[in-house]
Amino acid sequence: MSPVASDATTTLQPPGRTAARWLILAVICLAQLTVVLDNTVLNVAIPSLTGDLGASTADVQWMINAYALVQSGLLLTAGNAADRYGRKKMLAAGLVLFGAASLGAALAQSPGQLIAARAGMGVGGALLVTTTLAVVMQIFDDEERPRAIGIWSSVNSLGFAAGPLIGGALLDHFWWGSLFLVNLPVAVLSLAAVLTLVPESASGGGPGARPAGGTPVDLPGAVLSMIGMVGVVFAIISGPVTGWLSGRVLVSAAIGLIGLAAFVLWELRVPYPMLDMHFFRNRRFIGAVSGGILVAFGMGGSMFLLTQHLQLVLGYGPLDAGLRMAPLAVTVILINFTGLSARLLPRLGTPGMIVSGMSLLAAGLAAIALLGGDSYGGMLTGLIVMGVGVAFAMPTMANAIMSAIPPAKAGVGAGVNGTLMEFGQGLGVAVLGAVLNSRFVALLPLVAAGAGSLPAALARTRTDAERAAVHDAFAAGIGTSQLVGAAAVLLGGLVAAVLLRRAERTGQDIAAAAPSSGAEPAAAAAE
């Protein structure tokens, strides 16, 4: 029996239905929305930042990326801290940090100050991302949890779609600091509600290094996970800017992969790991993880391709492109807020929901590739179909991942879920971006041969026919990339469904037994 498995005996058993559970969900979703919004809202303020703060191109990149880098690097550590010291405490701490860093960002007088404030927001964001999902697992029972996770998951889609729109609206009337000041009332309101309404839970208590369970803090694991994730995410962020074979990308990717490999080896050897690697022997966990990565792969890659398609092929501006991508998010929100996905889950089962959702996501990507090349009408159909697929698959994946981990490790489970989303989205951008580039370069007319980007290729053209040929090559590259993404998502859905079906047949489900037994359910992960 693994040490983490035995730690399940200290878990607070899932309580009865909390009276204010839906109000608590609304509050933590509002807090989660601000975290997601800040991933995209700053993109529209680049001209203002350049003018007001004298920021260089490199400064602007760090202002945008510092937030994502710090957040992704701390997800597992933040989840572990929530399990050890209390999810309510860490949720409150995340709100305080996020609010304070937002105020610092709004008052920044130099690029360096804003970059530091964005990094601080990333620390608070990591705590919020992991603790909000862990609290959802804590306050909702098995019957209501799928719908609650669906609503929580929809907030992510809403945030990514609404970020540029909200940012543009604020900048039309206020200065760039308003993008951060709007976080303050949300943080204050959420903090008051959390302190008043949210019950505390943890796998072990106390602020010291050895809580009630007696397990020491896994500091080397925390450091290695941060090095690994920051290296990989930085490589993915840098790839589209400097080229996927540039020294910056290759070095950071190598550091990240070495860090992650060292993290895995360390976690296998340490007596009290931050993330018990024996979970990966559980077919239910592996199925949910693999499916989750590929759903995020499809979403991240498709958003990257769709943005370029709308702006560079169909000729829309940034705001118009954002509005035309909104139907995907609206579809996800409507399905999950009405509870349709949650009502279908008992009928189709987890494998059925995942294969249905990922098949629809793949069909939507294929529809955009085949029907949306020349007009928005065909793309609209694909966006709606993709939205239905995401609404079916994403919450089911999150529920399956969280259900395959003992309740004592709900924070770590949320950290795993968040890390997978970051990794999957980045992988989608990297792989589908590489497919786009290779296909585009192969189809370029002779006059633009060797150009590595659309602007560079257009700069070499002299006639309308040559420019049209370059645009056609780029559109063909996007279509090919979307079809590759569709195939990967469909295959991943089938693999995940098979693994989850086998796990159900063999009864390899931790959470189903966790409320009534002690260490045995967690030990199932190691069998």
C-alpha cells in the first residue's frame, strides 16, 4: 500500500448537501472567471502598454506570458498545498494574492513592475484554479457533481471568449489599468463569501511542515514540477514567435522535459510524493488523463488555427474575429448551464459521453476545414458542433479525473486537471502549428519559396495572382492542420473510452468506494 493511499484514512468524508452550495458555486465561478479572463484580456492592450509604459516587444511578451508561466508551473504545488493546509485557507489566500497583485498591476509605472505584478497574479491564479475545483468536489454529492463541474468548466470557455471583448470595451472608455482594477471588487466579494460560506477541508491539518498525517513536505517534487512545466510552457509560448527549431525553444523544451522526467523519477522514489505515480496504473485515471489531454489539444490547437483563419484568410479584425468565435463558448455555456450534459451522463455513462463529445469535437474541426475555407457560414456550423462536443467531453473528463483520485487528494487532482489542460492546449498549438507551417511552405508558389510565414511570403509577391496563391497555400495549410487535429481527437476519444470501459468492467474505481472504506480505495490506484 502506498503512503498516499494510507493518507486517505485522514480524509474528511464527503458531507451531505451543503445548504449554500449553489451560491458557493456562483462565487467561486466568478473568481475562476477573473483568472481565465486574465489569460487573454491583456492582448488588446498592447498598443496602450507600448505607448504609456514605453514597453518593448520583449517587455510586452513577458507581460502577457509571465502570468501563464507562473500559473502553469505552480498548479500541482498549489493543489498539494490545498490538500495539506486546507482548501478554504488556500482559496482565501489565492483571492488575497490575486487581488493585491491586480492592484499592483493597475498602478504599475514601468514594464518591470507590471511583469512582476502579472507573475504575482499567476501565483494567486494557480491557487484559485486548483482550490475552486477541489471545493466543488467537496460540497456537491455524486448526483449533483456532474452538473456543478459542467458549470465550473463552462466558465473557462466563457473567459477565453469574453476576454478580448471585455478588454476592448474597457479600453474604449478607460485606461489600461482598468483591465486589472475590475478584479478587485470580484476578489473582495468572493473572499467575503468564501470566509462566510465555504466549509474547511484538508487531508491533514496544521500550518507546519508535518501536518496531522505526519507526512513531510515534498519540496524537491514541487521544485522539479515547476521547472518542468515552466520550461515546456515557455517553449510552447515561444515557438510561434521565434520558430519551433530556434535555440530558445529547443533549450527551454529540453529543460522542461528533463525537469518533468526528474519529477517522475523522484516521485516514484520518495516515500511521501506530492503526486503518487501509482495513480497512473489505474485505467480509469489513465483513460481520463489521455482524453483530457486530447480535448485540450483539440481546443488549444483549434483556437490557434481559427484565430489565424478569421484574421489572415477571411480578413476580420481582432475584435470581429473574437465575436465570430463566440458561438463555440455560447454553445458550451447553454448546454452545461441547462444541465443537459449532466442529465445525459447517467444514460450514456462516462465512456459514452467522452466518445460522443470527442467525436463531435472532431466532426466540428473537420466541418470547419471542409466547409469554412471561404466563408464564415461553414465555420459557424463547425463551431456549434465543437461547442456541443466540448460541453459533453470536458466536464466528464474532469469528473473522471477527480473521481479516480481519493478525496484526500482533491487538490492534487485539480492540479493534475489544470496541468493537463495547459499541456494539452500547448501541445495542440505546437503540433498543429507545425503541420500548418510545413503544409504552407510546401504549397507556396516559386516566387515565395522558403518564406516561413504568411507576411514574409506576401512580401515577396508582385502580382495579385501570386498573392492569391500565397493566401490559398495558407488556407490549405490551416485546413490540413484542422483535419489532423480532428483525427487525433477522434482517436483519443476512442482510446479513452476503451480504457474507461475496461476500468468499469474490472471495478477499478477509487471514488466509488472511498466514502465507505478507508485506505483501500486509494490503494486500488496502486494495484
